Amino acid sequence: MIRILTLALLATTVGACTIPTYEADPVSATQWERRQDAIVRQQAERERLCRITKEDDPRKEELCRGVSGARQ
């Protein structure tokens, strides 16, 4: 019985991970502005993490992917 419950829980958890997220497009100018501001903040954080990560860190390549001016 415990095996069946464990398998059911595992199947549910794995299934939930594969559901794509949906984000509706903004409809007002304020929503667009907030969205763009969030994108700019995320990019700035990526650039900061790329800049402060040591060269021998295994995450360096992943953190700097898509960052302009990154030394890899």
C-alpha cells in the first residue's frame, strides 16, 4: 500500500513539473512598464552574478550565458 501511494505521489510530482507556465500579456501601460522593469532587473542581476563569479566556478559558463561583454 505504501509503495502505491509513493508511486502515485511521485507521478503527481513529476507530472506537475512538466506543466508549462503561462503568463498573460500585460494589457495596460503600467503592466507593460512593470514587466519591462522586471526584465531589466533580472538582466542586471545576471550581469552582476557573472561579474562576481570566480573564473574556476563551474557555474560561471551558465551564469554568463547571454551576458554581453562576458569573459568566458
